[in-house]
Amino acid sequence: MARTIIPFGPQHPVLPEPVHLDLVVEDEKVVEARPSIGFVHRGLEKLVEKKDYVEFVYVAERICGICSFIHGQSYCQAIEAMMNIPVPPRARYLRTVWGELSRIHSHLLWLGLMADAMGFESLFMHSWRARERVLNIVEATTGGRVIFGSCKIGGVRRDIEADAIKNILSELEIIERDLDGITRVFLHDNSVKQRLGGVGVLSRQEAYDLGCVGPVLRASGVAQDMRKLGYAAYQELDMEPVTRLEGDSYARCAVRCGELFQSISLIRQALGKIPPGEIAVKVNGNPNGEIITRTEQPRGEVVYCLKATGGRNLQRFRVRTPTFANLPAMLKLLQGCQLADVPVLVLTIDPCISCTER
Amino acid sequence: MPYFQMSRLALKWAFTKPPTTAYPFEPRRAIAGSRGQLVFTKDNCVYCTVCAKKCPTGALKVDRAQKMFIIERLRCISCACCVEICPKNSLSLSTDHGFPVTTKTSESYCGS
Amino acid sequence: MMPDQTPEVIDTSNLLERVRALRARGCRLVQICATALLDQFELTYSFDLNGLLSNLRARIPAGDPRVPSIHAIYPCAFLYENEMHDLFNIQVEGMIVDFHGNLYNTSVKFAFGQTKAQAPAPQPAPAPGGN
């Protein structure tokens, strides 16, 4: 049978970020997908040679626009662990609250994009409308909608006062009611189930062997969540990873919908238990040594490897982002799928290509 | 049940005021505390150059001898590092957003 | 708070059998990190089992940067190995899925390779206190 090669990307209406795939197609069935990335490669890992370790927080935050806060938080955690800086408890709780707000906004963004990939534009608009309330909370507490700019080495830069906490909690109730209506459509609507159900099935063993992380792994039944490692304030909060067993795109969507409500519950717990105190400690000296830190981004497990030799600049800064780990799974899912399912399968791993390429 | 999930949402929002603002015909609703453009108060500044040293992007240049404060607006990321470190409270962030320009220029303020 | 992460230094000739042993225990591959030092490349392989990381470290000379591919053991390694090749010009031998330098379409090839201001290999890190 004759094969055609269809170029998909880097500019495509369904892609949030540029990635190029050469799809080798026979009739309507995709036989192979060859990736080509590098369109958003900014060489951020080499920028450590120019920016010192304190300024580098701002670069780390700008690795990605969607998961930016947790990048900044992971960098600060890595340097604090390397230099043995004790972060005050209030700062750890604040980081948890902002991290969970970042997770809610990222999942809502993804839900909107998935609806758009299926052609369900009105649901896309509703998801992003709900996301605006979350972004308003973030802007009121940190000053920025997308790049929070609130993490620094030794703590956080801004505090959330008691009446701001009351505002957040009342806004969360409105957001939760909104999310109830939207997730009901995602989980029970017939057309959504037909587009997502049974598409792109990853068995438990396959997902583990391919090195998947995050919701992709949890939707195949492996309960692995880096928040259980207990960084920031997660040791004192009550959470269990949200898992499903089917391993198809519907399960991945359901895991992310479940995580929305889990994040709201975590924010409520954190704001209820937040201790008074200072929000940052002073940092002196230079980092020396090496460290590997792992945190849970909305897309999965992110690994930060830092190496320093006592100077103002780090020697090596390496980020292994969750989309990088999920790309082999996407390439495997694309083999043997129908051409019309390609947008759903590309989006189902929640690709954040600017994270992948740094 | 699986066929009318969206209609509940659609009906509710058909009779609710839209959450969008018809900007620029309606005024912009800025959120207090939002980080916008840098505001420089010339009278308080002593040209100590600490803000220029702290700026992570190098958007500020301060000349103590000639009493010049130069800011490149397009380089500024509104991180507020300079606002925190200024000993004389001559810098603050407003909630305005930056405007698109056609050429890269710097703004300079001279104190002498 | 952080468990011991000191990497085990091995030689590239032992790499495949050590990786096979880790695979038999059920670890998953977390990342492969390449660092360009003054006259050598330092490769760190990280594996995870139930939240605990095991790290292997191999050093290869910059003049002859070759390392065997672990694709046969961990199929997902092809992305990391292609990235190492595209950014550092490290020759990974026996790559099963090889993009021949087309994965990262940068205008400057092997951009992260040797640079002028690199420190020599670091001293062993001081033991972290307050664990």
C-alpha cells in the first residue's frame, strides 16, 4: 500500500506549542510518527554561565508559561537543599497554595484545549472562563497572571494576609460550583465519551516501561505522585493520588478532572493550617555540591539536577521535564491510530513543548 | 442523561451577564497589587546605583556622577527587585500595562 | 530530609550490566544528564524505584566521547540519547531509534559542547548536615 508523509506542525490550530511530527500514513491509518523539536529551544541551560544563582530564579520561572510557578519553586528548593537553608513553615505553606492554584489553572487550560481538539468550542470557552477566576486570585496575591514571580531562594516574596485568605476561600466556592458543571460535561457527555473512550490505550506495564509520568501514568493504574515525597507543606496535608484503571484518553481526562477537586481541597487544608511567622530567610554565601530534586508539576514529575562549585554561577543546570518523559508514550500511541485521532492523542499527554526544549 | 449535559451549562449562561469587559469601550478593571510598569520619583532618588546592580535583566542604568537614571522599558520584567531594594522609596510599580512601540528606546531622567 | 543521592561512579564498560540489574529490580529510567567539564563529559543516569533514586555516573573523555546505548534495556532512552548527541556531540553506539541529528533543529550544532570557562572536575560534595 502506498505511504504518504503528512507534516503535522509546527503551526497547527490544535497545538498549543510548536512541535513537528512527520506522520507516515497508509490510507487513514498512521503507521509511524517521527518527531522533530527545537522550535522553541532557547538554550536556557547554558544561561547559568551568565546569570548568577540568585537571578536565575527568574530564568527558571520563564522556562514555561503554563507550569511556571512550580519551575521556580523546584529551583529554589534545589538551591535551598544544597545550601541547607531552612525555609520558614509559612513560606512552605504559601508555596503549596500557589502551586495548587497553578495546577488548577494548568488543568483547566488543558481541558479547554482538549475540548477544542475535539471540536467542542463552547466547552473550551467555558473552561477558560472558569480559569479566569483562578487567574484573578493569582494576580491579586502575587501580582502576575502567568509568571507569578513570588518564589525566591529562602522563601517567598509576598504574603497573603488574613482577609485575602477569606476572599480566596469564598472565591474557591464559586470556582468549585463552576468546575462541577464543566467536569460533568467532560465525564458524562456522549460525544466526549465517543471521542475519548478507547482512544490511545496504554496498559499499566507499557506506561511504566515507557517512562511515563504524571496523569498519563496515573490513568493506567500506577499510583505515583511526587507530592507524596513530602516537599513544601505536603507532609502535613492529606492527599492520595487520583488514579484510573482504563488507560485510555478518557481516563487521562478523568484523572485531571479529579485532580482539580483534589487541588481545591489541598488549598483549603493549607489555608486552614497555615502557621504565622516570617516568609523568608536571608541567604548568604554560594552553593557548593550537587543535588537532584523532584517535584510534581501539573504534567508529571520534573527532575532538577543542579551542580555548583562554590562560585556565584552554577556549573550545570539540567531540567528533565515531564513532557520529555511522556513523548515516547505519545509516539507509541500514534502508531496504528486513525488520522482523525491525532489531535486527541497529541494533546492527551498534555504537551508543554517549551518545557521540553528549554 | 448523556445527551443534555451541555444544555444545562448553555442555558445558564444564556441568561447571565457575560464575564468579559468590552475593553477599550469600557474602562479596564485593574486588580490591586498587580505588577505593571515601573514609576520613578526623581525627587527622592540619590543615585546610589543599587537598583541597577540588583536588576536581573539589566534594564536599569544609573550614573552617579551625572545623576542620570535610564530605564529600558522593553527589558523590564516587572519583578519589583529594584522596588524592594531602593533605600529612598523612589521606585514603585503601578498597575498599568506597557504599550507596544515601534522602536526600542530608553527613558532617561536627569537629576541635576 | 533528602535521602542519600551520591552517584555511584562506574566505567562505561560496566554500564550495560549495571543498567540491566536495575531493570531486573523494576526501576524506571528517570533521566540521563550530560555535563561538559574541562576535558571530559560526565554522564549521570538516574533510576527510580518507589520514590528512591539510584544514580550512576560515567566519565568519558572529550576527545573520544562514546557511550553504549541502553535502548535495548529501556526503550524510552532514545530521546535522552538523541538529545545528548544533538547538543553535546556525544556518540552513542548502537542507537536503535536514531534521528541522525534531526531531533534538535538548531542553527548552531552541538551548542552545549566544550566552552571556554569550564571548571575542572569538582571535589566530592561535603556531606549534607541536618538530614
